[in-house]
Amino acid sequence: MENEDYETIDLLELLNVVRRHLLLLVLCAVAAAAVGFAFSKFLIVPQYRASALMIVNTRQDTTANVTSDQINSAQKLVSTYSIIVKSDTVLQPVVDNLGLDMSCAELKERVNVSAVDDTQVMQIAVEDGNPEWARQVVEQITTIAPAVIVEKVEAGSAKVISQATVTAQPVSPNVPRNTALAGLVGLVLCLGVIFLREFLDNKIKTEEDIKKYLDLTVVGVIPVYAEGKK
């Protein structure tokens, strides 16, 4: 029972601390949220995403019926094809054709290849602050990659089923999320500083402090006298 009483008292103390500094906590959260909003809105360059879809097959003859085993094999080949798409064999011609001022390794970091919902369709995507630049890169990749895939794998095929398109709105930064996270971080930091100051302060300030820390009964209180007042 004593442990439960102490836990209750501690919780009440925390709530009282929060209540006393509620205005400060709100101001800190709002200020941090404003900083997060301004940083995301005006200092981070918006990134646009260009993407295209390609379908891969384990055989070039698509006139015959496709079995489930062939589809499963094609799904497994997506990871292999993605390596080829991001290889120098594909990306170097992209760099040369567009006259990009970057190396293949640098361009590789900007290219993302992934399977769509575990199917034999793979998505090629590029993000950049210049949407037209991103679209041109994806377009070049989808133009060069199919022939290279067929040549290197020596089986199967890869065809473009969706041309390169760019998102109308930036995919990053996420301004609402960053604003909320900044506000939450500001609130937590402010709360931590307040709790630290409160619990490191061992001064006796109130009658309750005397009873709690000194285990003494208060028999009298000396009032504060303000000069000039009766």
C-alpha cells in the first residue's frame, strides 16, 4: 500500500508541474512547430518523383499461355532485372545521352527499382527537385533497359507498360508531418527541462514541502509584508 501511495503522490506531483507550466509548454510546442513548418516550407528543396512501369517475362514468346510457374519465375527475376537497370551498362548511356554532370554511381543513388505488389511488374522511379530532369532520366532508362535486359539475361523480355510520368505535387518534404513532429519534439524537450529543474530544486518553498521533506508540523506562518501597504 505504501508503494502505491508513493506512486500516486509522484503522479500528482507530475500533473501539478505540468499544470503550473502549461502555458510555457504550449508556447514551446507552437514555437517548435512554427520552426519545423518554416524549415520544411522554405529551406528544403521540394522533391518530385518520376516513374514508369515495366513488365518482365521469363520468355520472349508471349503468344502462348502463361503458366503460374512462369509468373512466379518472372517475379523472382525482378530483383535480377533491377540490378541490371541500375548497372553502368544502362546508366552510362543515360548519363551520356542527357549530358548529366554526374557519375553512374551518383545517378544510381537516385534510381529506385521495385516490384509492384509482388507481381512481375517493376517500377522505375527517380526523385529530384527538377521534375523534368527526373522524367527524362526515367524515360532514358526505360528506353535503354529492355534491350540490355534481354541481352544480358539471354532469356525473357522486358516491356514498358507505362511511360514516365511525374507527380503533380512534391513527394517530399511532408510539411504537415514535419510540423507535427517538430511541435512534439519541442513539447517533449520543454517538458524534460521543466521536470529536470523541478526535481533538482531542493529548496523548501511551501508548507507542504515542510511536511513532506522535514516531517514537521507547521505551527505558524509569517506573512509577506509589502512596503507601503496595510
